[in-house]
Amino acid sequence: MTADVGAQLRKGVVESCVLGLLSREPMYGWQLSEPLIATGMIASIGTLYPVLSRLRAQGLVSSYDQASDSGPVRKYYRLTVAGSQQLSNFRKQWGPFTRTVEELVGKDDNND
Amino acid sequence: MTDPTISTVGRGYLAELERALSGVAAEVRDGIMSGISEELSGLDAEAAAARIRTLGDPEFIAAEARAETHTDSTPDSSPVPNRRKTSAGEPRWFSVLAALLVALGGIVIPVVGWVIGIAMVWMSTTWRRRDKWVVTLLPVAGTMLATLLLFAQIGAADSPSSPANPLVPSPFDSVWSSVIGSALIAVVTGVWLLWRAKPVWAAESVAADARVAAVGHDTTVPSPSRVGWYPVVTVLLLMLGGYIVPLLGWIFGVGMLWASDAWSRREKWVGTLAGPAAIVAFVLVGLALRLGVGMGAGTGNLTWWHRVLMGGVALPFAANVIAGVWLLRRAGSRRA
């Protein structure tokens, strides 16, 4: 049960987490996936590309090709103006949202 | 997609990943393939193997991509594939046997053995479509070329105005040269298939290590050989029953086929009609040749026994073997 709840929670925020990472600097696919996998937000790089595809379709992220520090040309992803606005909106809502949920969940625990 | 800076192990892993991603939306599939290609670009074999262990099982990556894509309910522009397993579920003996049959099957059982090998190559997930077409068409092209040369020689020999040239091989020599040439081409293509399969097998071994490292045990899907005794006996009866107990053995196999829940109705019809369809096709081709123009001399060389062996034994046997192998693979994938 705990794993299902965690998966649902992660699905709800993984796109915003990608936007958050890209707000720091443009990144290529594997560079994005490493912190997401390390924190358990995604299970593998296979989850990341559908998310990037959705974000691009929504105009929140764009891509471009650039030679990386290690040599090969890589596809980098970066936030668009709309993506920055979306991330800003999420940040504004996240704090009050988590407090609300914590309050509700806390009450249920007290009643048990 | 072929980056020359990617090592053999890396190319094998990418090939396995591409097969695993079959049916995933094209944009997602291309993104994953290019992203991982970038990671493997410029790495030597050892570094690539280490990176592959970090990337993980191609099946797992593809499963995650499918799950995420289906959750999004994004229309899938790629055609939905059949339920066949990817190379991670294909036992290595299958591709080795297919390559050996391509190389030597036509020598052991003329033509029929080679046809069975080619069918297994096309069913296999080890090779790319381009490789399969090369292996299929090269001997056929060689045979057609030899046939054209033979007819040209026959035509020149029939001409009363052209004296026999001792430097030009006779039709008899051309036939035997063609047979030997076809056999050599088959052996070369069979060996070439094994060479093309090696990086895929190497990548599968690395991916298997990655699976074990990730979950602590091997998660390889069951091979088609572990389908249970009932489908195996059914397929054996379909292939050989009619020759052990004429007709009745095959009918019993068909009965077992339809009584089983290992296959879909469509698969059962394929298994049932493969042998009879081969016989019908042979009869129709024979009738067409008889009704054709200028083929009297050719058909006269085929005795009645030749026709019985070809149409009643060899062709239906080949058709039943091909259908039987296909049925076992379908049963194995459904069981997995």
C-alpha cells in the first residue's frame, strides 16, 4: 500500500521536479535522470523521456543540440518562459498544499 | 543511429533496447535511443559495460516508458506490435539453430532445411530486419542468376548457327556450379548471422548482470522451451504425427491443438492449415505449370514419385515445422 501511495505522489510532482532541475541550468537526458533516480522520483531513464515529451508538447521545455564537456554532441533541455511560469506557479501552491495535506492526514492519524 | 564511436557492447545494448521499445510512441522511443546513444558514445568496451550496468535492463526501461506513456494516454502513433517477446526472452539456442539451418540445413535436407532456417531467422529477435533480408535474398538472387545463365546457355545451345564453344560451360556444369555456389553462399550467410549475433549476445549478458545487480536474481522471462509438455507434444504431432501414423497422427495433433488454451483461435487455424495449405499450393502450382506454355519437357522430368515426395512429404513437413516452431514461441510468450 505504501509503495502505491508513493508512486501516485511521485507521478503528481515528477514533471515539476524536472522543471525545477532545468531552472538551474540546461541539462541533457542522463544528467536529468541521475538526481531523479537517486531520489527515487523515477525508477529509470525510461520514465523520463515520456515526461520530457509531454513537457515539450505543452511548450514548457525546449531542446537543442550542443557539444558537451566530454565531447559528443548531446541534446540539451531547457525551460521556456512558459515553463518558468509553470514552475513559479507550482512553487506558490506547493507550500500551502503540503500544509493542507499534512493537516488532514494528521487528523486521520489522531482519530485512529 | 549507428554512431561509429559506440563500442560493440554498446551497439548490442542499443539493439536490445530498440527491440524492447517496440510499440512505444516514436517520439519517446527516439528520445530514449538518442539519449542513451549519447551516453555510450566514445566509451571503450569496459566503460560502456559499466555504463550499461548503471542504465539497467532494457526491458525495464521500456516497461517504464510504456507505463508512463499509457498513463499519459498519449495516442501511440507506432503500430501495436504482436505479443512476441524481445530478445531478452529468446533462448540463445534458437538463434544458433536458425543460423546453422541457414548454413547447413539446405545441404542436409535440400532447400527445405534452408527454408526452415530462414523462417526461424525471421521469427528471431536477434537480428535486424535488414540482416534478415540480406540472408533471405542473397541465395535467392544467386539462384535466379544461375537460372538465367542456364536458360541463356540452353538457348544458345539450341541455336543451330552457333557452334559449341569449349570455353563456355555446358548446362550440366552450370547446374552443378550453381548448386555448389548456392551451398557456399548459404554457409557464408549462416556464419555471417552468427557474427552479427555476437554483440547482441554480449549485450544480453551485460544486461543480465545488470538485472541481477538490481534485483538480486535473474528476471529473464521464461524461454519458449519451458512451455510445458502439452504444447510440445501437440507441435510434435503436428510436425511428425502424419508420417508416423499416416494422416491420423496429424489429425490427433490438430485435436490436441484445438483442445488447448495455449493458443488463440487464429494461431490454431494457422497450425491446422499450414500443412494442407502447402499441399494445395503445390497442386495449384503443378496444375498451372501443366497448363502453361512450353513446360512439357520440364514436367516430364518429374516422375510421379518426385511429385508425391515434394507435395506430400517435403513441403507439408516444412510448413508444419515452421508453423510448429511459431506455435511454440507463441505459447512461450503467452505463458511468460
